[in-house]
Amino acid sequence: MEPAEKASAALVLIASLIGLVGADDNAIGTGSILSTTGNTAWLSSSGQFAFGFYKEGSGFTVGIKFFPMPNSNYSTVIWTADRDHQPISANANLTFGSEGLVLHLDEGDRIITDSYDGSSQLAFASMKNSGNFIVYDSEYNLAWQTFDNPTDTLMVGQTFPMGHNLISSVSENNQSSGRFRFTMQTDGNVILYPVNTRNTVTNAYWGLGTSGYNSLVLDHDGSLRLTDLNFKGQSFFPSLNSSPDMSVDFLRIEADGYLRIYSTNKSGLMMVSGQIPTNNNKCFIKGVCGLNSYCNSTGNGDVQCLCLPGYIYIDRSRVLVGCERNFTRWSCEAVNGSTGNSAFYKISTLHNITWSDDSYNISTVKSDHECSDACFRDCNCYAALFLPSTKLCKKQRYPYQYGRALFVKDEPTVAFFKVGLAEQENQLSVKPVSRKNLRVLGTVPLVLPLLLTATFAVVLDFLIFFLCRYRMGMYRRLCESMETGLAKAMAPRSFSYKQLKDATDGYKEEIGEGIYGKVYRGLLPPCDAGTPIAVKKLKNVRGKVEEKFRNELKSIGRVHHRNLVRLLGFCHEGSDWILVYEYMSRGSLADLIFQSHEARPSWKQRVSIAMDVARGLYYLHEGCDVAIIHGDIKPENVLIGDDGIAKIGDLGLAKHLQPGNQITYTRSRGTPGYKAPEWAKPCDWVSPKVDVVSFGVLLLELLCLKKFCLVQELDGEYNLASWAYKCLKEQTKWQVPGGDVDAEELKEMIKVALWCLHGSPEKRPSMYDVVMMLGRKKIVEFPPVPLLDWNGRADAGQPPMAVAESNNFPAARG
Ligand SMILES: *[C@@H]1O[C@H](CO)[C@@H](O)[C@H](O)[C@H]1NC(C)=O
Ligand SMILES: *[C@@H]1O[C@H](CO)[C@@H](O)[C@H](O)[C@H]1NC(C)=O
Ligand SMILES: *[C@@H]1O[C@H](CO)[C@@H](O)[C@H](O)[C@H]1NC(C)=O
Ligand SMILES: *[C@@H]1O[C@H](CO)[C@@H](O)[C@H](O)[C@H]1NC(C)=O
Ligand SMILES: *[C@@H]1O[C@H](CO)[C@@H](O)[C@H](O)[C@H]1NC(C)=O
Ligand SMILES: *[C@@H]1O[C@H](CO)[C@@H](O)[C@H](O)[C@H]1NC(C)=O
Ligand SMILES: *[C@@H]1O[C@H](CO)[C@@H](O)[C@H](O)[C@H]1NC(C)=O
Ligand SMILES: *[C@@H]1O[C@H](CO)[C@@H](O)[C@H](O)[C@H]1NC(C)=O
Ligand SMILES: *[C@@H]1O[C@H](CO)[C@@H](O)[C@H](O)[C@H]1NC(C)=O
């Protein structure tokens, strides 16, 4: 045996002695290897679970297969690594080493355990009889497990934590991410949604309506059990056709959007024992059909997606994607200026369909005819829904989402669509005209006869033809790129000014303002209900700012991490510089911790946000090929998404370090109050440790839900750090908001924060140390007296009172 293998074997032995790996578990030591040609899987001791290569299409994928009956030929995939990668061709192998599970491919290596932070040497792994594949480090700590990264399946007993999604697969034979998601929301509700939608009632097609819970488990009796932080809970039984001798195995969100619970009976027959929602009409599932189409069941249990009148499939080969307009919308002026609507449009009627109501005008009318007429005459109306029973006429906003034929119980409807006339029906010889062209036509002397008009018509024809072609092309491309585009590896793309103007509806909804400009909410053109984006319009982009902007593009364009806000694209036209980011629905951490009293985060959320920010920074400092200093870490620059995950944004101040060079020359940056002292000295050398100080301040603010220097509230202490230090030293009780605070955990985290505020950069922990300490993988020593002045005005290390008098912490920041 090689020495390494010997050591590994010894560890495995010890592990089994201390009970981590049960006597009947198969422990996998470092140096173990699987290959597509030889030994393809590591089995659980029961033989029911196999971790390794399985066949997908013509290639292989790494994952876990479940055999309800050992030795039976029936199996199902319960977990997949890197599900959105193309399958692996033959000749690959998978090794388990101290750095994790590594897949060796012809085109390069890929780390399967990539969410593991690399804090310690990995020592052994085990395929458990629960269906969990666990990796342990040399100190027998659990370092990584597949249960933390579920794909579409949750095994019995597996905890589904708050803020997570299960995402359906494309099909039974293709485990790539599909179109539906099951989510345990941070508000404690459990909901089914189409993917790429916001967590809103309009998008949900099933929900439990619960609140206050923070985890969900599938129980052995087939119920969904919800629990809160105090382990109090409630159970929900989906429609169950089970019998006592069946054993519940797992739940799965399936390609058709249903959540199903699977069980096996004693002869190993696997069957569905529960289904959510219970409605068997697949048109009930929102997002089954794309925009501007509607779903109708074919009778044999299947569905078809049909375009609304006037709309055609975006892609004929993939009709589920949705439909796009097949006629021109003329400007209101053009319609007004000519013989009227009937020269351009007609009304098409469809009975007994409905869609997600998004009306901009509701009126009571006498007849269906009056409703159709109201829409026909309204220049902005292209669809209206008439309800005969109430005589309501609802004019609808474009696009039309979640369309479907009525169910038996629904009240009848009549839908009107204003659609363009086909060319031969169009009675005008002159094509649609824009405002400008109308004016030109108006000034042409009447004596100049038809000839001129005809010429205009031809020229306009051409223009419009090309414009439409161009626009339609753009629309398609954008749609395509959004579909595949939110895939992990997407690089920022370039948008046109017009696209962004449309996406933000003319910069209507402002969601924030920073020193460099305003931020607006937008929606990328509707493919899968539109992807929300944040559009940052930079002002005065010249000179220094332009340089900053280019820096921002360069540095964050290339970094991708769960805890860093993604840059999706940018736009540069003339003097306009615009950045497009993923939309973070819950706003900034500053809003969360300083402003809203009701919505303030629970203790658990605070801890997880702290970890998120620490991991994001750790990645910036050590995870990229060049270290990146953020330079402006503060709660305003940390954003929270729908799922409650915190991400670091505004990397605009970031500046690259040269590879292999730990320090760099730089001018002073950052926000007063969060700045490290070394910033203050002109022409100093700074290292990533400047971010550690800012993180320390942020961590204290997050834990205490207080601004760092609210002097009056802190019984005589002049800032959170000195207050926390005093409490720590005198072992007084922590006065921190929130009934659920874990005092012991708080103490440990405060110690970490105080270490971050150490006056000399060398003595401060690195972000790696911080991640380790916050994760309780490293013991936190008693901290030093906190740094007292990071604006560089007083000497570091002076007693608190001296600094308090100098009052060098600006009250307002931001
Ligand atoms: C699985 O589906 C994805 C997305 O539709 C597709 O890109 C991929 O090629 C499919 N894989 C296989 C093996 O068919
Ligand atoms: C299992 O094997 C039996 C006999 O070999 C065959 O009849 C059956 O269809 C197989 N079942 C599956 C799920 O492949
Ligand atoms: C694993 O695969 C890589 C690339 O295919 C190959 O170079 C290497 O020799 C293989 N290792 C073993 C032990 O088979
Ligand atoms: C399992 O289910 C199948 C089909 O319903 C049935 O034929 C078989 O007898 C069942 N086995 C046991 C042990 O109940
Ligand atoms: C839906 O399909 C059925 C036949 O399966 C047909 O009778 C019905 O008219 C269709 N509904 C709509 C709104 O197209
Ligand atoms: C259309 O013309 C009518 C009267 O001619 C006028 O009241 C209305 O404002 C015009 N609408 C638009 C959109 O120009
Ligand atoms: C709704 O539209 C009708 C005409 O269709 C109009 O008379 C009414 O004023 C509109 N209501 C609102 C609130 O705009
Ligand atoms: C619409 O549905 C109602 C009630 O189910 C039915 O009476 C009516 O005939 C339907 N209309 C059409 C055009 O199918
Ligand atoms: C789309 O519009 C064109 C031009 O009006 C027409 O010829 C064509 O038939 C339409 N396509 C569909 C599917 O309606």
C-alpha cells in the first residue's frame, strides 16, 4: 500500500470504530476510483443506492440511482451532479481524494463536491442507506453531502430547508433542469411555481398556505411534515392511495409539474401513492404552455398548447415555449389619422378560455358586442375578456400568461382579440405610418399628386419590413438566450439601448439610487414569463467613472458565485452606460436590518446571511485566478434574493491584484465607518484584509440589528465594537433584538467580528479563517481590544473614551 492509502485506510477504520460509518456502511477511502468502463458505482450496504456513473442518452452522468428492491432491474435516479452539463462520453473516471470528488474527463477535470469550501482535508465518504452520499474530513466532520444539494427528489427523512427549490427534470430520461419548481419559502409557505418566475400568488399553482416554518421533511407515513425552529410542526397528507404494507420512498417534482410521492410494496413494485395538486387536468399546472398561447386537454390526458388568434409559435418545433404576435401594431396616431381601426384590424373571438387576469380597465357592459367594440376602439387594447354572467368587460395587458381552456366548473367566457388584417384584406394602399411621416405627408402641397405618396409608401414599406424583421429577430434571439442563458456559465452579453428601454418600460420603476446612478426594475422579454432584472443606469460616465465602469465589467463579468450578484449584461451606446444585473427581490441588507421592524430577519437568517457574505468575500479574495478586493463592503451593498440568499453587489470599486502579489498600490476608497485604517494613509499598500474590517463592522450590525455607531443606545459605549467587547469581557447579558437569538452562537460570532477589526492587517483573520470560524470548524480565541479608529485620525489601540471624544465616525453613511 502507498503511505497515503494506508493513512486513508486507517482513517476509515477509526471512523467505523467511532460510529460515523456504521458497521454495515461501505466506507470509501481516498484514492478510490470509479470509471465508466470498470467499477461504475459505490453501493450502499443495503444495495439499494449506487453512487457513480449511470447511463444518460448515449453518454454517462454522475449521480445516485435507487433500486427499491436490491437486485431488481427497476431503478430511478434520485440525484444528479451538474445536471445541466452535457452527458459525459466514455473514458471518464471519478476519483475521491483529499480535495474532494473529481471527475476526470478528456476535456479537463471537474470537481463534483464544488460547494465544499476546502476548509480541511477530506478523508472518506459513504453511500448511506438513506440515499445520502456523505463526505467526511479527517476530523470526522461532515464536509459535504448530496442531501444539501437536492435536484428534483427528496428522500424520506431528508430535510428540505427553507429557501431551497427542487427543480423538475426535462424528462424521465434527461435530468437537466426542467420547467417547474417546488419551494419552501422563507416565509414558511410551501409552493409550486413554474421556473424563472417570482414568488407571487399569480405564479403559484399550488400552495399549503403555511407560515413560520423553516423546514420540511417527507415522513415515513407519506405526509409532509413542517417544523419551525422550536421543532413544533404540522403534517400535511397529500391524497394518498397507500396501504399499510407499502413503504414510502421519496417525493419528486416531475417534468409535468406535479409533485408525486412514490412508494414500494413488498414485491418491489413502485407506484405513486400521492400527488399534488390533485387536479388531473394538466392545464391546471401554470406554465405548461408559454406566453400568448393556451392549454387545452386532448382527452387522453395529454395537453396541447395553441396560439391565441393573431399569434404564431415562436418555435414550431417546441410549441410549449409560447407564441409571438403575427401582425403589426400600428401607432395610435396612424390609426386615428386614417379611416380608423377597421382599416388595420379585425376582431377574432374565442369562447371559453381564460388566462391570468391582468386588466387595466374593467367596465360593466350590456352585451358581448359592446365589450368587443370597446376593445376595438381602444388603441391600446389587443385583448378583452367578457364574462356573460356578470357582464364585466376586462381589457387585458399584453402579454397573456397562463392561458387555458375552461374547466367544467368555471363560468363561461368570451375572449376578444384585436388582430391585424392580412395584406389582401388591408384596404389601404399606404402602409402604417409613424408620427414623423404623417407630419411630412401633411406638409406636402396638395398639388403634388399620388406619385409622391406612392414613393413614400414604397420607401416606408421597405423601412417597416426591415424594422419588423429586425425586431422579430431580436425578440427571438433574446428569448433563446434567456432560455439557455440563465445557465451557470453565461458571460455578460451586450444589450441595445432600445431593448433595455423596453425591458424597463421606459425606466418606470425605480428601485434604488447609488452614487453612480439610479437602478430600475425590468423584465426581459417574455419567454418564460419574463426574467426580472435590475438595470443600473450610470450617470456622467466620463473619465474616472468610465474607468470604474470598465473595471466593474472586467472584474465581475468573470466571477460567478452563489453569493455574488450576477452581471447579466451591459449596454454602451453613445454616452449611455447601463449595467444589467440579476434582480434581487428583497432589496439590500441595509433595508432589512435597519429599516423594516416587522420584516427583520430571524436569528437563523442572520446567521445564514453572515455566512453568505463571508463565502462571497472568500471567493473574491481566493477563489478567482486574480484576487479581487471589493473595497466597499457595507449592508447597502449586500442584496437579498427571493430565496433569502445574500449576495454581494456593486463590485464597481473592485480592483485586481496582480497574480502572486498579495498587496497592491491603490488610492483610498470605501465608505467612512467601514474603512480599514490602512486606507487612510496616502499611498499605502493594502491587501484584501481591508475587506475583512468592513466585514467585521457589517457582521456586528447584522447580529445586533443596529448601526455601528448609535452612541446613545449603547450604555455609554461609543460603538458596537467597544460595546460588544465590554459585554464579552464582563460576561453581561446580550441585549440583542429578536426572541430567537442563540446567545452562545451570538457570542462566538461576535468574537469573530472583533477579530476582523484588529488594527494590524497581518493579525486579522483571512476570509478563509472567517468562514471556518463562522462554520464552527475552527475555535475562536478571545478577541483583542477592538480597533478603535479606522479613519486613521487617532492611534489604533487607544482606549475607547479618547476616540469617543474625537467623534470621528460620521453619523450618516450610505
Ligand atoms: C436534455 O435536455 C437539455 C435541455 O432541453 C438538452 O440541452 C440536452 O441535450 C438533453 N440531454 C439529452 C441527453 O438528451
Ligand atoms: C425486469 O426484467 C423482467 C424480466 O427480465 C422484464 O420482464 C421486466 O420488464 C423488467 N422490468 C423493467 C422495469 O425493466
Ligand atoms: C482517468 O482519466 C484520465 C482522463 O481520461 C486519464 O488520463 C487517467 O489516466 C485516468 N486515470 C485512471 C486511474 O484511470
Ligand atoms: C404489489 O402490487 C402488485 C400490483 O398492485 C400486486 O400484484 C402484488 O401482489 C403486490 N405485492 C404485495 C406483496 O402486496
Ligand atoms: C379544447 O379541445 C376540445 C376537444 O378536445 C374542444 O372541443 C374544445 O373546443 C377546445 N377548447 C378550446 C377553447 O379550444
Ligand atoms: C384620435 O382622434 C380623436 C378625435 O379625432 C382624439 O380625441 C383622440 O385624442 C385621438 N387619439 C389619439 C391617440 O391620437
Ligand atoms: C374604461 O374604458 C371605458 C371605455 O371602454 C371608458 O369609458 C372608461 O372611462 C375606462 N375606465 C377607466 C378607469 O379608464
Ligand atoms: C362555453 O361553455 C358553456 C358552459 O360550459 C357552454 O354552455 C357554451 O356552449 C360554451 N360555448 C362554446 C362556444 O363552446
Ligand atoms: C401570419 O401573418 C401573415 C401575414 O399577415 C399570414 O400570411 C400568415 O398566414 C400568418 N400566419 C399564421 C400562422 O396565421
